[in-house]
Amino acid sequence: MICEAFTPLAAELPGARRTGRAHAHEIRSWVRSSRLTATNCAEVSSATQLITHGPAEVRRTATDHVFVNLQISGHCIGTQAGRRCVVGPGGFALFDTTREYGLEFVADDRSQEWRCVSFRVPRARLLPLVADLDGATATTRDGTAPGMARIVASTMLSTWNGLDALDPAGADAADTAFTTLLAAAAGGSEALRDTGRADLDAGLRAAVNRHLATHLRTGDTSARAVAARFGISVRKLHQLYEGTDRSFSRTVMALRVEGCTRELTAPSRSGTLTALAARWGFADLSHLNRVFRAHHGCLPSEFGDRAPDGPCTPVPAALRTGSIPGRPVAATIASRP
């Protein structure tokens, strides 16, 4: 059922061909799937098995796609167009559904499962951007080494982890950015080069922003850590934001303020403003006050109901307790930053 949902495939356990047994009941799997716009994204886990997209499956394929399989655990031995690749954790490879291919997924010895994040990209979108798509399949690309492969792998993971938070415009931008970055990693054509450095940088910047939004509270969002994650220099990271409304550091700070604002306007908000500041990475409450007022024109304690795009509606002075409603006061908000 999983195979039919993505593209026609035949799955069997190793040895099934020799013994003549289907073993279908022994292949335990799970899949989580969601879409950007044209690209379908999924995470798959299963047991050691052979997957074949053979002549019969090619004939039954109704739409043409390219799969980008990023290995998370276990490894995969892939074959297509006379090539054979071995993809370990952190690596990925492309497979074209218009031609036959085979995938032998081997489970991790400890967990007895393999996992991969798989993006299904419409072939028609990728074909004009890759100089030789047929030659780009069944080739291992190491997403753990610096370079475009690492950027693609990081983009896949950050997109997958943050996909549910994307609005339609964000999903469309992420889709375009990923296709462009993948094409660059697979060997860009003249059409891709004609898109210009500005477009490529915009795609990479969008990927960085998605990573920041996903890891703002739980990860290291310093310039050095983010640059290392995407396999670029710190200087290149800052260059991505030159000529835009915000620098890299201001982008990080704006995302922190947006997170605080969402909590302040949530119906179930609770806790002190001091705790809120700590949750979103501010040094202390006075730091949050300064940055929040720079963005909104008022303090967090004054942030009440307001019309869309209108100014802050100050909370009456008698209610300025220094805490979010429903909790005791933990700190007094100064009248000046």
C-alpha cells in the first residue's frame, strides 16, 4: 500500500526470490507524508528489504517523478542506468521513475530498521535545470561533507521538520528553493545558471530561515553554527542577507520576537514575562523589553488587542503587573528599556 501510494514498486524480503515466499506479512513499515506544493515529502521506516521499480512498475507509473532519498539510519544500495551506489546515513541519491531502478534497504543492526526522508519532485520541474538528469541518478551524494550536497541534505531536514508551520506562500517558496538547490547539486544546466546568483542565494536564504524557525528554541542559531550546518562560511552566511530588509542577526532577533508575540496573543497564554524572555533566547526581561518595543512600539506588558497592522493598544496601567495574565508577578517591568 505504501509503495502504490508513492510510485509503483514491488517490495520483498531478502531470500523471497529464492524460497518463492512472499513474506508480505513480515515487512513492517510506517510512513509520514505531507506536501509542499508540487513536491511530496515523506519519512519512511521499514525492515531490510528489496524494492524494485521494474518494467511492469514503469508501465503502471502514471506520473513522472524524481525521488530524492536522504538516508537517516541503515543504508541503501541503489541501482539505475547501469550504476550502483551505496548510500549511508547523511547521504542521498536520486532515482527517476521513468526508468527501472532497484533499492536494497538494509536495516541498522541495533534498531533493526532503516529510515529515510524522501522527497518526490516532479520530473518536468527538474529536467530543464539539470544538464544530464539521466547521469545524475544512482549516484551517492555525501550530505555530511561541505558543499552543495550538505546544503541539500540540510534543506531537506529543515523543510521536513518545519513543513507543518508553512503557509501556502512559504510552502511554494520552499518548493522552488529546494528544486533549485537540488538541481545545482545534481549538475546545473544553462537554464539554472541563467537564474542568476541572486536567485540561488534567495533559495539558500529561505532554507536558512526555515532552519532558524525550526531550531530557534532548541538549537544553536549562532552564525558559526548555522554556517557549519549548511556547509558555507560565516562570511557567506552574512552575504546572503546583504541587500535585504534584515541582516542575519536581525532576522534571528525578529524570529524570537515573533515567537514571543505568538505566545502573548495565544488564548491559553500563561507564565511570567521573565520566563517568556528566557524561553525565546533573550538575555533577560529588559533585553526583551528593548527589542520588543523596537519591533512593536510598546512593551510586552502593553501588548493587548489591536487591529491588524495597527499600533499597540496599551494595557491600562492598573493591569501592568509584569506577568502574563493568570500567573503571579515575577519581575516588574521598568518604564524605560
